Amino acid sequence: MSAFTRLSGPMQGIVAMVTATALFCCGDAMMKLASAKLPTSETMFFRSLTSAILVLSFAWATGALAEVHRAWSRAMGLRATGDVVASLLFQAALGRMYFADLMAVLQIGPLTLTAGSALFLGEKVGWRRWSAVAAGLFGALLIIKPGTNAFTWWAIVAVVSVVFAALRDISTRRIDPLLPTPVILGLSAVAVTIVSLAGCLVEEWSWPDGPTLAKLLGAGVCSMLGQLCVITSVRAAEISVVAPFRYAGIVWALLLDLVIWAHVPDGLALFGIAVVTVAGIYTFYRERVLQRRAASAAEVGR
């Protein structure tokens, strides 16, 4: 029996989530390194193609592709659109921003999802969570520093990518629940592959050398392994328990930024990172409190 299986369910979930954040950060770091030699659309093409082949092969092997007919819906189209735009904008910013700063900006994703769920799905969000969203956005402003010499417009591109990622996630909630997750991931990866391939019409592509190709393929593998770790995590423990540990990603990002690019964010950016992280964790905590209250009320009503 492995050390992992000897852990309790919640601990398995936490370890899997922290591992997922490490894999995602390593994949993004490899993409940033590859972007130094290749245009945005080409790097995205190789990564998404690798992901599509891996996940669709898994879906075929498990028989999940038999349910692909359930994918043809407006929700799936919106999800694919959100995934395509978010992926391309993120990759464009990744090649032009400090790694840790970009990863920190992405941490407003859960807060954006909370706001989007309230605005478009009719979910109830109280003043405490709205305050957390506002605090998170303030933290993001501290990181990107608009109006200063440290500001770059690519930070705005990163924020827009987060908005489209929220569109992707909100649309996912409306997809037929009988459609298997591997099929959803695979079709989105195919959409990104097709759109990024069209980039060869406006960007000059060249065949990557061996090390660069290895980075692109490695990024695709890290992405898929990270997704599997997330699935393992949420199946082993309650989402409210493991979700806050997704913020471990900022720790990995800071370490990679230091080790690979010898860069450390300045004090204001570090404070902004702390604000975004605390706001996100508080949002998860507040959602857990509300879930417990709803469960208690339902129990009393029986």
C-alpha cells in the first residue's frame, strides 16, 4: 500500500490539489520558456494538440466518447469559446509578463467566478463575499500597478483572460451532467487546437528545436496530469476542504520565478498577492459556512 493511499480522505484530497497546482505551474513555466522562441499561436497549438490527443484517447479507451452526442449544445459552445479566448490571451501575457505576477493575477479567477455566478446564474452572493471580490480586485491592482512605470498592458490582457475563463467555468455548469468530463476537456482542447492553428496565417511559424518541443509536450502532459489530480482531489474530499489549497499555486509560481528567471516581485506586488489569496480563501470559507447552514436547515425541516 502506498503512502498516499494510507492517508485519510481529506488529506488525500489536499495532497492531490497541491500536486495539481505544482503541475500546472510547471507546465506554464515550460510554456513561458518555449514562448521565447515561438509565437503565441504555435505554442498553444502544440500544447492543446498534446492535451487533445491524451484526453480523447482516454475518453475512447473508457467508452466516454459514446456520449459525445450530448455535447452539441449552446453551453458547450460557450465553454469552448471561453476556453479558446482565455487560453490564447493567457499565453500571450505569459510570454511578456513576470511569471509570478501573472500567476498572481490569475488567482482572482475564483472571485470572478463568484461574481459571474451571481450575475448570470442567479446564485445568491451576500455582502461578505462581494466584499471579498472587491478586495481581490484591489489586490490585483496592487500587482499590476496601473499608472506607474511598472505597469504593462499585458496585465490587462491577463485580467481579460480570467474573465473568459470564468465564462468557460460558468458555461460548464449548464452542460448536460451526463456528458463525461474527459469529453468536455477533449472537445475544448480540439477547439483551442483548431483556432491556434489558424494563427499560422498571421504569425511566422517555424519547427521547434528538440528542447523547445520537449517543453511544449511536457506542458501538455503536466496539464493533463494536473487535471487528473484535481479530479482525484475533489473525489477524495469535499470541495470546500480542498479548494483553498489551489492557492498553493502562487507559492510554486514564486519559487519557479526565482529559480528560473531570478525574479522576486516587489513589496507592493507581494502585498497584493497576499490580499488576493486571503480574499479567495475567505470566499471558500464563507461558501462552506453557507453550505453547512443550508444542510442544517434542511435537516431541521425533515
